[in-house]
Amino acid sequence: MTPIPCRHLDYTDGKFTSCEIRTCAPDFPDVRYWFRGSPWTETPRGQSPNPAKVQFCGAGRGRINGIFQCYNGEMRCYEPADMPAPPKEKA
């Protein structure tokens, strides 16, 4: 079963500096997330680093500190994206 992303996830390439879109391949190749670089993850010595693998919500929630909550309906705001219908088999 293919995970269905929330319709509000923002994957606008180049929108966020020092971030790149990655996938969870090979296990979940359809699941995308943002990988944030050191300007976003570095913290002062002795503090835990900020999360590197995140989602960005285009509906006002901002950064989501995780990947799968926006694919499995864990978030209360989850609204499944419209997915293309699978190809019909020829009879």
C-alpha cells in the first residue's frame, strides 16, 4: 500500500535555503521529506541538534519534526492528497 501524503505538504524546490528534497527509498520511495543542512541543525555545544529530516506544511503549521506523520494521518490536520487513479488493466 502506497502512503498517501497530506495535501498541504510543501515540496516547492528551492523554496527553503540549505534544504533538499529526499525520499525514503528503497523502503518507501514515494515518501518525500526535506533534509535540512547544518545552518538549520547546528546548535550550541551541549544542546541536542535540531531535526534534519522534516516536512513543511503549506497550511500554516510550519515545520513538522518528522516524516511519516504527514503520510499516515497521525496529524489532526491531515487531509489526503488527491492521488491519480491506478492504470486500468486491459481485458
